[in-house]
Amino acid sequence: MKALAIDSSNYVMGVAVIEEGKVLGELITNLKKNHSVRLMPAIEEIMEEVSVKPSELDRIVVANGPGSYTGVRIGVSIAKTLAWSLGIPLVGVSSLEVLAQNGKYFQGGIVPFFDARRGQVYTGLYKKEKNGLATYKKDQIIMIEEWVEELKQTEMEYLFISNDLELHKEVIVDILGDQALFASVTDHNARPAELAFLGLNREPDTSVHAFTPNYIRLAEAEAKWLASQKK
Amino acid sequence: MSDKHDEIILAIETSCDETAVAVVKNGREVLSNVVASQIESHKRFGGVVPEIASRHHVEQMTLILEEALKEASITMDEVDAIAVTEGPGLVGALLVGVNTAKALAFAHQKPLVGVHHIAGHIYANQLIKELEYPLLALVVSGGHTELVLMEAEGEYQVIGETRDDAAGEAYDKVARTLKLPYPGGPHIDKLAQEGSPTIDLPRAWLEPGSYDFSFSGLKSAVINTVHNAAQRGETIEPEDLAASFQASVIDVLVEKTVRAAKEHNVKQVVLAGGVAANKGLRKELEERFKDLSADLLIPPLQLCTDNAAMIGAAGSIAYRKGKRSDLKLNANPGLILQ
Ligand SMILES: [Zn+2]
């Protein structure tokens, strides 16, 4: 069983090829550069490097958001097309859940997040259980203060994982004090190999055609339109 | 059986609000041409919302691909090359098509060819009749008003373009002034058939000899006419206003096209782009070209509006000329036709 994992949902771009019990290779960058130009060449490069042909793949796994709308769409467009045209299953995994894996040996609450501008973050709460991490609080978009206040409700220690840590660290420390711990700089890039194994152990989506990104948010125009309909 | 292998192009177009895939044989024969329009979704907003267009493209893309291949009874193995619109257009929308095409090219090890959207509109005509050069194309759509001279196959020279609004844009704005539903172009065309061009509106000829266009003055004149009439408590028949506006647009378009056709001694004049569906424009062009030596080509309606068969037709030319794109191909919203 060989799987290709693709993550272009945020500035971190990652691709990995795995087979059962083994990571054949992964490629990760953390750059503010165009995923549309770089993602397919990265896929080609890693596949060539590990000598796996597209036709030898058994599964495609993609980080399906949240994150940059455009970034998520590039990854999902490529993943859907590969899965459909190769006739293999597609599995989508939360981009936050992938990042949370970097704290998988931590005993408290694991809090991955991506900055979502204007004081907001995309985030969720994950905890270690017998068979890996479990979702304690679903992925959402929320004001950082509100989120940290919510976490403060328990005495637990929290591990924050994010390349956007510096933007929000002050607020987190202010509210949580010693309850807040921070992952080290080498742990902030989501790892595509983690994504691949999450996807390998999960039921594939029943329909590749119906697969959609999880943007978490409606498009602005759509949200406004819905609000106007309710009046 | 012919000893020559048929060339099969799979084409993808997502530059605006249509998710389209087509299979084209030998650059001329449409084996399938599937278009999923999002217009019903965008009507709510009175225009195309880029983020929503991009989201729809992701939802539709593989479905439309499957449908196009099925309808053409073609498998990916039989495809010789994949053509895709790389620009111009909405960047987020283009990205879906471009990355889909790249993934397909990689998965099946097929050559990839990036195509200019306007080249597609021009080559839609090749699906009807063999094009002959030199040729002049009048390209009119929501985003474009251009006169393109082609001395040879696949060689484009823009000899005139709009300095402000595209003709289609002016149509949409005037339609809004007349409170017509989106998209406005077809509604104005229809209204115009019922009225007469009795209102005096300007025609922007620009400096002598210029093939450029300008529609913003005309658009303002229409808005002022409506505004002034309302202030004086007079009523203007919308049919007459539509007819007058349309007459002004068509006058300039047709006159400059005729002049360019004569000057460059072209064999064919082809109409291209969504506004090519306009009845008034078709009629006037047919009228004027009756007595001219150049042959006038106007594609059928379903090939005027955005579709992927036209990208397949233009892609076939580029493919045969040896053009290849690699996996770094990007969406280019400001791509220049050359
Ligand atoms: Zn077009």
C-alpha cells in the first residue's frame, strides 16, 4: 500500500510518499511562495526520488483545510484529479489535525493554530489517547482571546503549535500563564508524512467527485447574502 | 482507416464562471463539449463573485472531466495532449483548471499546453470552418474588445483594443441603469430589437486611423440621458435607449472591423467572444460584409460563450507548433496574446 500525501493549505507546503510502516520520503518548505507553481513539481520530484510511479499509488491523502482558501484549493484540485484519474481512493484530513501530530507525545491539551487575520485564528483542541490523538474541540475560527479564555476553564497544560506563534504569544501568556507551553521552532511545520499515515488509517471518502475543502468559513459574499435573506 | 493517427486533445477552461471540459479531434472535430455554468449561483450577487466561482470549480471539475471523456468515448490513454486556459481571467478560477490539468498531465504522462483564452475564442471558428490567413478577428466579450490580425496560424497581433471598458462591460453597466437582470447583455440586445435608435449618443472614433475602442463615454452618456430625463419628469422608452446604445456600440465595432479588413486585405473576418451572440452585431456585420471580398465567420451560439472546445482547437494549433508547458505552469490573469 503506497500513499501520496499533499498539503498546501498554509505557507508550509508538504508532500510525502509512504508505504505501510515506512516513510519513503517527504519534502517540506515554509515559504511565502506560490504553491500553484511549486506543488506539482514538488510532487513529481519526490515521486521520482523514491521511484514510485503515479500508477503505483494506492491512495491520495490531502490536507483539506482550514487555511488559505487558494492554498487549500490548489492541493484539493490536484488531489481530486489524481485520485479520480488514477481510480484510487481519496482521504481528506484536517490541516490542524496534521499539525497537532507534532505534539503527539504531550500529555495535556494540544492546540495547533493558523492565524486567520483580524485577531482571529483557525484552531482546535486535540488530546493524546490510546490510538493517537483525539479531537476534543472541533476546528473553528475564533478570536484568539475568546479561545484562550475558553481553554482557561480547565487546569490542563496546553501545548501551542503554530508558525504564527509570535503574533499571538503575548495574549496566550497573559491569560494562561504557566498553563501555556510552546512547541519549539522545529515543530511548527506540519509534516506530510503524518498526514499520510492519518489518511492511511482512515476510511476513504465515498465519492471523489463530491469531495470539498473545509474552508470553515463561508465566502464573504455568500455570508452577506444569507444574512440579507434572513431579514 | 487512415494511416495517420488522429490527434486527441483534452481541453479544460475555468477562466470565469464556467467549468468546462472538451475533447477535440484533429483540432476541428468536437467529440464532447461539456459546460457547467454557475450563472444561477452568481445571479444572487448581480455579478460573478471570484471566491464563489473558485469554490464551484473545485466542486465541479472532476465530474465535468468524467462527463466529457465519457461523452467522447475516450480514455485518458487515448489523449495526446492536455490543453488548459492559463489566462487571462480570474486568477482563483484559472488556478483550479491549471492545477487540474497539471495533475492529469503528470498522472498520465501527457504533454501539457497552456492556451490564451482569446486564442480560444478565435479558434472556436476553426471548429466550423478551416481558417484562412491573413485573418482578422473581432473579439468582444465581458472582458475584451480587440481587433486581432493573424498573418499565419497561431500568430496573433493585437492591432486595436479598448482603452477603458470592454464592450461587454458597457452592456452590463447600461443594463444596470435600465434595471435589467444580470447578465445584462442579452437583455439589452432583446430590448434593442423592439425599439428604434432615436436617441443621439456619442461614438468614440478616437484619432484617425486608430483601431482602438473606448466605451466609457458612451456609458456615461446613457446614464446622463436617463438621469436628465428623470429630472425633467420625462420618460424614455427603455427599448429606444437600448436600441440607441446598441447602435452606437455596433457602429464603431463594425466600422473599424471593415476598415481593418480592407487595409490588411484579409481573407477572413471572424467574430469571437461572448458578445458574438449579440443579434444586432451579427446582423450588421453580415450586412456590411455581403459586398466585401473577405469571408465573414460567426460561430454558433454555444461556441461563442466560454467553453473548452475552443481551448482544444487553439491548443491543437499550439501543440502542433511544438508549444509545451511544464509542471510549473501557473495561472496568469494578465496573460498577453502573442
Ligand atoms: Zn471568454
